[in-house]
Amino acid sequence: EPPQWLKKPEGGVYSVGTNLVLLCEAIGNPEPSIQWKINGMPIDGRTFRGRISTREISLTNLQLQDSAVFQCEATNKHGTILASANVNVLNIAPLILTPDGENYATVVGYSAFLHCDIFASPAADVRWTKDDSIEPLSAFRYELNKNGTLEIRDTKKEDSGSYACWAANSVGKRAITANLDIRDATKLVVTPKNPRVLKSHSILLKCQAEYDSHLKHSFKLSWRKDGDELPVNSTEGGRIILDRDTLFISSVLLEDQGVYRCVASTALDTAEAEAQLIVLDVPDPPEDLQLSENQNRSVRLSWKAGASHNSPVNESIIEFEENHWEPEMWQELTRVPGNDTTALLSLSPYVNYQFRVVSVNAVGRSQPSKPSLRYATPPAAPDKNPENIRVEASEPNEMVMKWEPLKPMERNGPGLEYKVSWRQRGVETDWNEELVKKHSLSVRNVPTFVPYEIKVQAVNNLGSGPEPNITIGYSGEDVPDAAPSGVSVEVVNSTLVKVFWLGIPRDRVRGHLRGYKVSWWKTRSVLDGKRHHPEKHFLTFVGDRNYGMIPGLEPFSEFRLTVSAFNSRGDGPESSPVVFETPEGVPEQPRFLRILNFDKDSVTLSWGLPKKANGHLTGYILQYQIINETHEVGAVSNVSVANRSALSWRLAGLSPSTKYKFYIKACTAKGCGKAATEEGLTLAQGSKGSGRISDAVKPTPKFQPSEALEPGTEYTIRLVTKNWVDNNSIFEDVIETRGRAYAGIYEGISTQGWFIGLMCAIALLTLLLLTICFVRRNKGGKYSVKEKEDLHPDPEAQSIKDEIFGEYSDSDEKPLKGSLQSLNGDIKATGSADSLVDYGEGEHGMFNEDGSFIGAYSGSKEKGSVESTGSSTATFPLHA
């Protein structure tokens, strides 16, 4: 074997005064011999100042002239090997190989490395200082490596600054500087931290990053799932979308569950934050259903639970289906709590069962498991009897018994029937029995409304149910055959009375008492004594009671009242009528309030009677107050009009050019009613506003102009009926006649020839049209009710017309019945002032108080009645 090295001599750079040891070992067969050489020449032991042995050579206190190439040669008969070691002995000042003024940067918390590579012989002493300090750095966070590098561990912001590296040996010294910047560390937060999401829902993960502004150009962000990086582009057809710092997953799947990590990197550091996504879903359906412990009325069902999908199973629902009564209809049988996977099921006889299980967690229900094998229970006698046994309404002398039939699962066997037993209560007699298949039984020829004891028992081919309970029912009802007695009336106020009565005996009800019915009708008006067509009203009072309140009556009227009992079959006879009167009440609102004339400090007001006086009028209350556009109102002044016949009043002492609001209320002994209102403005100081009120003008079939009026003068026109009490007007207004200038115009036109010819042509045309109409009329032989009235005046109808004129239309309301359409032509009658339409619920608007039909004489309700305000003037059409 030729020589092989075990250890070669190693050279190096040595300083003056140091020691040198070189080793040389080799093996071989035969063992090789070792020979040392210097610069290629064998070493002469006599002249060499060092020490030489077979394996090593050593020199102490090296000097510059000791620099040489030392060689070790190993030789045997199979070969020779040679190894060289360069020994350089130097004596030079430190050389710092790292450039001066280097800039270093790191982030808070990381380590900083400041380099200071030195070559020196002998070895240099190295130290670091910071900023202007001359003290070497010695804290535990500072570490000086052998190569002169300064390591600053766990850096802080205050570590920023200028550092100096000092190197010195016996020959000389050197120094360099380095600058260190400490940046803010990158921080990440993923929200939400650990989201729990329902399957098929969506989730948005957001990675919030904070990093040093100096590092923004090198900042990068990426997402990883379970260690694998997610691609930047959307995946799975857009279901997973990455957009820089957000990760959106729509329609989350179970496989989306996992750890999602956000990774941020800069030129100096790396940061990570993670969120664990948990996907929730309904449990998987149970599996492997098994039946055991089979009994006639029970069986044990066991199963294996499916995966719960991060939401524990709260309960399991066991359902069944039977193929006889309701095939393929699954019904709930029972529930077991928690994670139980077995249940002992209670079963009904005569059913062919099949079972399945549904698991439930906080998310919802699982799909049902696959059905179990079928399990049939043997038949048995019924365990229960029908419920809700009752006797329903029927004809007198008949009793219809009904009950709830047993459900299919309660039959327990084939051939189900019902055994019905009944007997009259309190009478010693045998039970009547009948076996029926339906769930009702009708029995005839029984006494009216007497109690019966009733039993219904379930029976099938295997036996009877338990002994049934007895139910009390009554045979058919009939209407009561007695009327309440002791009927009396207590008047509470003008529109409300309290009625008392004595109830009928229990045996006269002939059924279950439902209550009492109070009927009443108006017979006449106490004010004018007019008789009224009886229109009945009624109220029912449920239950066994002996009084009731009757509201909504008309004041100052006479009524009759009866009371009757009623049951489910109908009303019994009425009691004898009781007569009572309602007292006076307050009047209704006056029909209108108008301003007839305004002066600078006074005003003349006119008003209409109230539609219903509800008693004897005692007078009127006239009120007025100042108003303006700012909604500020003055104090209300009152004027009492004691003359109940007065329908106009002159107010004096008003302020000029002032807006007033007027109120008028009608009063009885019981008080005053609602007010009618009107507004107007007084004249300015110095204005002319005088007016005169002429004598009353009574209507005739055709209105005629007055010949005694002066031109250019204001007049008050008042329209009254021929038999109007107290000479009160139904219409008043102010007009102004034309001046003389207008008369001259008309006189000049009337003398012109062309005007005379035109009038003659119009007259001839009118005569021709009238002739044609007369001929057509005679051919038809028909004429209207209105024409009948004109041809054959009826005193009674004329009287009705006079009463009709008593109704007015308020200036603020729509025209009421009887409002005047115009003063031109015939005045048409409208509905009666006291029509029953105003008093009740019946459809009697076409009849008057004594029942006579007056619809042929009544016109439709007028539109646009002729009315005026205080500031307007009306020009009446005058007929030649």
C-alpha cells in the first residue's frame, strides 16, 4: 500500500514573536518514512534553529526571516507523497477591508449586523463605539464576533445612529464608521380571526397591514391555504377571488375549511397572520338502522350518526310510515336528545311500521336516513274511546249526538264500530243502545230540551275499549215561549236611556239562553207633535242579564220599547211596549251664517234655523273676534239674542278695516249647540257702504221684477215662504241696481230698426218651436209628475212643498236637501225636512211621516245653491 496522509501540515500568516507547530502524519505498508524540507531543500538539523521530529516541526519566537515553504515528504517502496505549507511571518498595522461610511438598516425586534473585516499582524484589538461616546459597547445585546462584526440583538428604535469600529495592534491602528437605521416592523391582522360560516354562504377575509413607509416599494402580500399559496387570479370560476389584501369565497364548500395565512414581506422583514375558517353544515344523515328487542308494542331502533360538520347534534327525530292507512306519509314518532344513537319505541297495535332518523344541529336538519326494515305489530282491542262527545243544534223533539272518531293509529284492529248509549237524566230507565260505524247518531221523538246521559264506546273485532265516561247533552231547542216582565226605562240624558227587565223562567227558555233583545221605535216628536212611521231598531245583550243601555236616541221625542229573550233557535215573544220620552237636548248647528251688509264700524248678520232644534229654542248666542293673517286672534265678544224668532242682527262698535270671525249658536234650555261661522272685513274709514232692506218678497209661480227700485242703489233681497212662521227668510242677499247710464244704453238700442227686426225674427222662431212641441206632446199623451202638479194643484202637495222650503244649505257645506237652485223659474221641492233617512237604519227616504209617497214630487239634490258672502253681490235674472 503506498503512503496516504493522515494529517498534512497547514501554513498561515503569523506575527513576529509567535510560535509555529507543523504536523505531518502518513500511513502505508510498509510504514512510510517522513522527511522535512524548507523551500525544497532537506532541513539540516545542525543549522535549523527549530526542533524537528518525525511527526512535527516547531519554531518559537518567529521572526520575519522565518517565512518559508515547509514541505513534508512520505515515502515507502510503493511510492512518495509531498505536502507543502506556506508560512508567512508579518509585522503590519491593521488593514480594515470593510468600506468606511456603510449604511445598514433593519426593523425593530430583528438583529443588526455591522461589519468590520480586519487584516493585521500581529492580531488587532477591535472595539465598537456609538455616536460621540468613546466607551466601547458592552451591553448584553451587543456581541462582537471574531471577524470584527458587531451584532445588535433585539433592536429598538433608539439603536439608530452612527457607529465606529476601532482596530489596533503593536504596529498601528485604524477606524471606520457605519450608520444604522431602525425601521418599523411589518404587522398583519386577518379579520375575522376564526370565522364560522354556514355552507353555501359567503366569507370575506381581510388582511390589514402596517409597515414602514420607507419599505413600501418592496412590500408584497400573498395568501396561503394550509401551507399552499393561492393564485392571484380568481379560481373555480370566480368562486374564490383574491384582490390584494382581501380574500372572498362565495358559496362556501366543506372543502374550503382550513387555515388561511396572509404573508407580507419587505426588503428587511417578513410577517404572517392567519385565520382558521370553520364551515358549518347540517349533519350527514344517520346510517345503518337496526331493529332489536322486538315486542308486541315496542321495538329498539339503533343507528350510526353521520358527521356533525362542526355543530354538535342536539337531537335525533325518529319518524315512521305505515302502508295501510296513509302509505308514504312520514310522521314524527319521538325524539331523543344529544348524541344518543338508540331508542326504545312505543308502538300501536295493528300497524305495519317502517322507521327513519333525522339528525338536528344548530344549523338545521339532516337529510333523513334510509328506511329501516318493516315491523308489523299484532292487533288488539281499542285502548281509548272517542272524545269531544256533544249534542249539536237540531230540530225540537230531536237529538243529534256527535263525537270525534278514533284516528287510524288508534283503531288497534279491524272492524271498528261505536257503541252509543243514552238515557234521560233523572229518570230511572234502562240505557238505549245502538252500534254505528259513523261518528254521529240522530234520535227522534224526544222531549224538547231535556238533559240526557250519553256514552260512546269504541269496539273492534278483538274487543271493546275501556268503560266510557258519561256526557250530559240536551235534546233539540225551541224558541222561548215567554216574554220578559217588569220592563222599565230610566232616562240618562237626551240621547241615552237605561232599560231594566225581569228575565224569563229557566223552563220557559226551552234551550240555552243566549241573551235578550231590546227593540225600540220613535212614535212622535214632542216639539211639533208629528207622528212618525215606526222604524224599529234593536240591540242584543248577550248572556243572562236584566239591563242594558240604549244610545243614539233623538232628543225631545217619544219612543216605544219592548224586550224579548232569544236562544239558538230564535227570538221569543216581545214584552208589552213601554212608552218613554227623551228630554230636550242642545240644537244642531244653524244652517248658515251670512253677512248681509258691512259698514266701517258695524255689520248686519243673518242666519238660518238649525236642522234639528232638539227642543224649544230659547234664543241664540252671537260671538265675534278679531283675526289676522298671523293666526293671532283677539278676545271673543258675546251677544245674547233672546228673541228666538230673530234670524238677523246688527253688530255695532266694530273697528274699521278689520277682519272679524263671527259665530252663531242656537240654544235651548239644555244649552247651546255647535256654531256656524263666517269671516269678513269691515270697510275702511270714509268708505260708502250704506244699504237698505226692502219689504219681504213672497214667491209666486213666476218671479216678477220690482218697479219701485231706484237706480244705482244697494238692496237686501229676502225670500220667504207664504206660510213661514215669524216671517223668517230662507234666502237673503245684497244686490245693486244698474245706474241710469245703463238705462240710456238700453233705450237707445230699443229704438233702432235692426234691433226691432231681430226681435221679431226671434219671436217667430220661438212660436214655431212651441207649436212643434205642442203637437208632439199631444201625440204622446204622457206628461211628467211635475206637469201634473202644475195642471192639477194638490193642496196637500203644496203644503209639503212649503215644508220642504224650510231646509237650508250652509255656506261652508255642500248643499243640503231643499237648497235653492236659482230664483229663475219654478222652485222645485226636495226631500222632506223630517225624512226617516235622518233617524234610522231603514230605507225609508222616499216616505214622509204618515207613510205617503212623495218621491214623485221631489227633485234630486241640488248642486250649486245660490248663496253669497258678505263681500259679494248677486244680480238676479229679471224676466220681462
